Amino acid sequence: MIKDKVVIITGASSGIGEATARLLANKGAKVVLGARRDDKLKALAAEIAREGGQAVYQVLDVTKRSDNDDIVKLAKESFGSVDAIFLNAGLMPSSPVSALKTDDWDKMVDVNIKGVLNGIAAVMPTFIARKSGHVIATSSVAGLKAYPNGAVYGGTKWFVRNFMEVLRMESAMEGTNIRTATIYPAAINTELLDTITDKQASEAMRGLYAKFGISPDRIADVVAFALDLPADTTVNEFTVGPANQPW
């Protein structure tokens, strides 16, 4: 059941995170919204409240461990506990390795890898203590196969894949009942393309998304499906994308 579950969502100010927040709140979840843009979060939380939902928000930079700790604290203070976390914040500044966009490489490692680790570190003590919890993370089809211009981006998303699978196995072995679900989206229309600084890579990706891209609502539906599963059942991987995209 989704109703009354307390769900933290990172990257909640737009795209997949925003769509998921709206859907889960509509289904009765208590959503805790985190992202860097205060104005976007404030407007989204207010809209959810107007529609009868429950939402709180806090500015969150996933690269800062203290910010992650603070949003878990907010969830507990506002709603009593945490049932699930959706680790959704991410960057995709794709480029060929030869372009040597090392600043972009560092940003992807900080957000896509360290951001996930910080979120996990913040919420795991609660999940372990209560012997239940659900971790959902956004990887990418680039976390399943290699693509030109995606050496570093894909590497960060492969990390998410491996980390989540080991977390699932260890939780089962340790009896903490922490379930995981990793989502591998293909072309989903979000602000992700705005992070690409390489002109050629940006043009190629924008052309791809213009042709195939589908709504982030499709991913929100998958998150809701995962959260709605019985407590004794885990579907640990979802590969999702446009039916007409040969990803």
C-alpha cells in the first residue's frame, strides 16, 4: 500500500522527481521533497497541499552529507519516520572522452555516485533499526550498456546498478528487510539534457529525445508500482523507455 507511506524524493523539483511526487501524494503518500531550487520545491509542495496531499520540502544538495541527514530528520519530525527513499537526483553532461571535460566528470561522480551514497548513509540507520525500508534509485539504460559520449555518465550509472544489487543481497542476508528497485530509463523528457555542455553531444541527444522522448509520468508509474508491492516481494530492476526507441 502507498497510502500513508513516508517517501523522500531527491531531485524533486522537476522531471521524474516532480512527477513522482505528484503521483505518490495523489495516492496518499506523505512526500518529503528535496532539490536545490527552493522556489520550485515551494510551488510544488503548495500545489500538492491544495490538492489535498501532504508534502514538506527542504533545499537539498545531495553532494553534502549534512543536507541528506537533514532531510531524513525533516521526514521524521514531520511524519514520524521514513518508509522509502527515491534517489533520483542526477546529471548527464555527456561528451567524448577526448573532449576532456574533467569538470563535468567530477560533477557526475559527485552527484550520481556520492549523492546516492550520501542518501543511503543518511537513511540506512533508520531502515536497519526498524528492519524495513525501500530504496529506489534512478540509473539509466547507460547503466546497462555502453554508449559513445557516455563513458563517465555510464560509469556512474553502472555504479548505481552494482551498488543497489549488493544492497539488496546484503539486506536479505542480514535480515533487515530493505527492498531495492533500480530504474533504467531510456529517453524520458526531463531537464537532464540541459546539463550537457559539449555542443556536438548536446545536438545528438536533443535530436534523439525529440524523436523518441516520453513523459516522466511513465517513470513515476513505475516507482508507484514498486512501492505498492507486498512487503515480502521485491522487483529489483525496471528498464523503461519509449516503445519505439531501439535503445
